[in-house]
Amino acid sequence: MTNFENYLTQLSESDWQEAIKSLLTSIHEVDRNAVQIWFRFYPLALEQFLAASENLDEAKQSIAMQGDFGLEDKIDTSHDFLYGHRYWTAVKAALEAESQVFQGGTPNLADEITQIATMVAGKLKVDRSLVIGITAVGFMTAAQVGLEKLKASSGKIEKPSGIMSKKPDAIVASRKHDDSQGLFGFLKTVNKKYSVIYDEPNDGRFEIVDDQEIASASANDRSQNWQAKDERCWEGPVPVECTSASCGTCWVGVIAGEVKLSEVARRERRAIKVFGYNQTDDNQPIIRLACQTKARGNVTIVIPPWNAVFGKKVYGNIDELELEPVTTSAKALREAVRTAAAAGESTE
């Protein structure tokens, strides 16, 4: 193990969260939400839990994991919803070079990320704020898959297309616009229609009526066989199982437009902490349950490749989230969510 790998193995989930938090203001707005979402899609604690299990299938079953978790087969693709994805080849090369010269010790993680990002930005002649996010992603990828597998990946990426081919400020501005309601749209008070963009690189979107839940709007999209792409998707691109905040299947990350979404209600707040998806205490956070979240304008989301139940649960009360998977029966946990949700509804 190299000094660099040894350094990465000493970092905890909280170290990474602290580093990302301290770097947020240095990351361009185009990627600020996306970077935070990526780290929720691939939490270190969950990867370590699965890696340490004697039987991977049983470990996944214990947390009711569905979909495709892990970075080993997504080293070059997991971050394609970041603007900084276009710089991945250079970031990957810089990390490999750093691993050869790293002297050891325990330097500040945020400083290490910033140092590499500065080098890459200088080489590419781009603003560092566009590179810091993808560099942080690169560090975590190296931590989870190891340098050998990182080096073995091709590092190739597809040329940005659609809205992602625009300049970063233009992308930010475009995300804020709502679909036109027609010449006399300003007179409409009902049935206003907007778009939920769920795959920005490929302009994947579906229509949503004003104040409609994202999950129900997704289910109306019958344009293709969604289940052939993801067996969790019974109808539409957003995976859905229960539509009542009891399974966590429909969690999504909000890249832009979170202020156009309904505020988190008690049912969602209680349930999502059990699932372990690290939703903040904001009224309109960037991690949401699509079945509970209503849109009042265009919104850009990204869909996680997996879902599970791995949050820390205290019966009768839901603790502050700890990124510590539990081995308690996922079925029991989901029943506890339903009970908590029902209790919450009865007091509202």
C-alpha cells in the first residue's frame, strides 16, 4: 500500500463530510449541489460495511438494498451529472501522479483536494471552481476502489452534449427557467405544466403538472420500457415501490430548483433518516423522496442507482442520522417507518 492509499484509508465518513462542507463555497454553483449529491450516492460508511461483510449478498439483503451500489464498475461514469465530469481524465492523471510523490502524514483533506484541483485547473487553463468538485470525487473514488483499479480504468469520457455543452453560467441560468405556459400563460391559475429533467446530459425529462408529486408525474411517462433499464422502475424513470414514504425507493438528488419544491413534511423527514440518505434539516433540501415532493416549476434531479435501508433507528423516535448501516431486518425497519409516519399524520 502506498503512502497515499494509507492516508486515504485513515479518513472517516465525517472527515469527508467536513471537507466537502468546507469546500462548498469554492465550488462553482453549476456543481455545488451535484457534488454533495454524489457523496450521498456513494457514502464511505456504506461501502465499508459491504466490503467488510463475509457474505455480500446477505449484507445487501439485511439492508434491503436494490439496484447497483458501488464504484468499481463506474469509476469513469458515476459523476457524469457533474459539469466537472469533462475534466475527469486530467483529474484522474493528477491523482495517479500524486500517489507517486505523496510523502505521507495526515494533511488536511480539503487542502489536499484544493492543491490537486489548482494544478489541474492551471494545466487546463480553467477556473479552479470548476475542478474542485470533480477532484473531491476523484479522491473518494480512489479511497473506495484503490489505486490499482483507478489506474486500470480508461479515464475516457463522452463529449458533453445538450445543455451540458454550454458554459457553466449559462447552465445555471437555464436551470432556473420554467417552461413557457403560452402567450396567455400568466392568466393560468391551474394546470400549469413544467418539466422534471432527470438526465441532463441526454436531455431526459418528463412533464409535471403544477403541485404534482414527482413520482406520480414520472409514472405517466410511458415513452419506453423503463424496467428494462432498471428493474426498480415499474413505471417511468423514477424507481417507485410504495408511494407512501415507507420504502425509500424513490429518493432523488436535486441538482437545481429545490426552491420550487414543496417543503419537507413530517412523514418524509422522519422516514428518510431511517433510510440513511443524509437529508439536511433545510426546509427544501437537495435529497428528497419523490413520492412526497411536489413541484411548482422546472426542476433538475438525478436518480440514484440504488436504494436501501441503512439509517440508525431508535424505536419511538428517529435519531439524528448516523451513516452506520444496521443489520436489523429491513422489513422491520420499514414497518417502523410506516408506524412513525402514521403517528405523525395523526397529530398534524
